[in-house]
Amino acid sequence: MKLSLALLALLSSAVDAFVSNPRPGFVSNQIQAEIGEVSSFSATRLFEQSEATAANAPTGLEFSDEEQSLIEGIHEKLAGASEPRAILKETLPTLSPALIYRLRQATNDANPAIQKVAIELNELLEDQLITARNTLQDLLNSGEIRKLDSIIGKAQREGRLDTAFFNVLTVNLQDAAQNDMGPTQEGAASRLQILQHIYTRCQEEVEKSIPPGLALLNRIMRAPEDSIRRNLYEHYLTPQKTIISSPDGKEIDLGGNGAPLVPMQDFIDALAQTVKQIRTVENVGAADRVSAANLVESCRTIAKEARIVIGEKYGAESEELRNFEEGLQPVFRPSSAESPYITGEA
């Protein structure tokens, strides 16, 4: 299972919910009247930040023979395509984060194929930021909850709830948290509350389409309270009840085999791949050390919490608990400095 940049952005934005206080509920249908426009500086500031980060990245622009061959193959596809932008967009999820971030800096590369693909890539990513800003504005203009939910569903089906969208949404959330003055009308929602509702609904929509282990990990990260996270661990990672008792004492057979809703190995893989890709993005200079450390520590905390629940439900000497511990041992206690859980993926 390969974690995409979009999923990493999803998980990154969820960390804010994991480490902060509970978010207030959404209390108004009057969206546009309360929030106004998307922060005008958001897309520009985000693009400038990413460019500055890339410029200061310690990683060189050398491409391996395999990477050069891959890029030249992409160039050939683009040259012969009637819609090269669509081809590049389809190809993007197959590229590693390390290659993407280095390729973005290669607009002056001596290899014409690499230079052309790099230019096309930067134009595509800039277009995605513009689309993301427009998508968020559409959500803010929706005017009522049912219409908002419909637009979110449509945006997900069209692939617009991507990395760029969650980045733009996160920047607006941060701006609202710093500058929110509260609702302008009595009983209405504030700008921050409305953005938080959009954030939650978009996360929920994306979770429907990603692997169950990753969806659970993201859901746990969004849960601010210990009790809620514990319920999630118990509900998804431990055996499901097949028999319940009715109020009159009769037993009701629910059917099923009692297996956990999310296989434990899927959850282990989600934690492992998330940590690996966090390190990848950090080590190419596209994420600062503090942000990466916060993400990894959030994953470690979740693993510890899950271990407690698994031990309680299966037993301290159970095979399930032992498999969980052994599966995550190399992730959080790497045996070598060359471990991908330290260096990331090439």
C-alpha cells in the first residue's frame, strides 16, 4: 500500500484536531453571509511557502538513471497526447514524494525532457491551488447544509478534495483561528466554526474512498477526546459482538463471524506507511522538522493507545497483541539509521 500525497495531507490536517481542544459545532446555515471570501492571500502564500521550502531543501537535483528514464517516458506521453495536462494529472499519484519535490525544482535542468516535465508539473500544481481555492469558495457560497453536503460529494467524485484543497483549507483555518472575531449575528456561526464544519465533512467524505486502515487512522486523529478514541479502537480493532441481550433477557444472534471491522494488519500498515512518507517529505525538505516530529509522535501515541485496548480485549499474552507490537517495532524503534522509517523512501 502506497500512501499518496493527498492522503498525507489529509492525515496532516487531522493532527490539528488530535492535539487541540474539541472543535465547536456548526450552528448556522448562513454560510456566505458570515464567512465572506476565502482569504485572498491563501493560495499565493501557500505557493510561496512551498517554493521557499523547496529552495532551501538540502536535497540535490540529481536524478538516478531509473528516475531519468521514468521522467523521459512521461515526457514522451505528454508530447504525443492531445491533453497532456490530463496525462500528467493521472501520472502524479504514481510518483514518489521525493521525486515530485525534486522535479519541481528542475525547471532549468540541462535535460530538455526533465525541464519540460518540471515546468508542466509546476503549472499543474499551481492550477490545482487555484481550483482548490475556487472549490472552497463554492462551499462557502452554498448557503445551506444540504447543498453544502451535495457540493462536497460532487467535489470528491471529481477529485477536487486533494492535497491542494486541504492545504488551502488548512491555511484558512489557521487564519480564522488567529483572527476570528466571532459571529456577526446572534445565533450565527463564526468564520472559524463554519470552516471547521467544512473541514470535518470533507475529511469524512474522503475517508469513504480510502483503505480502511488509513480511514480509521485519520478518524482517530480527528477525535479530540480520549474517550472517543477509545471507542473507535474498540469498535474497529476488536471482535464484533455476534450475540446481544434484549431488555427482556433473550439473546439475539446478530450473525457474522465477529471479526474486527478493520483488520489489525491494515491498521499496522497504515501507521507504518504514514510514518515512512512523513519521513520522506521531511528529508527532501518539503516539511520542517517540527511538523514531521509532531506527525510521527501523533502516530506513536495512537499506537500506544491502540495497544492498551487490544491488550485488554485479547489478553496480555495473546497472539493478537504480540503481532501488533512486533508489526510496529521497526516503525517506532528502527534498528538501523538506514531504515525507511528514518530516511523515508527514495
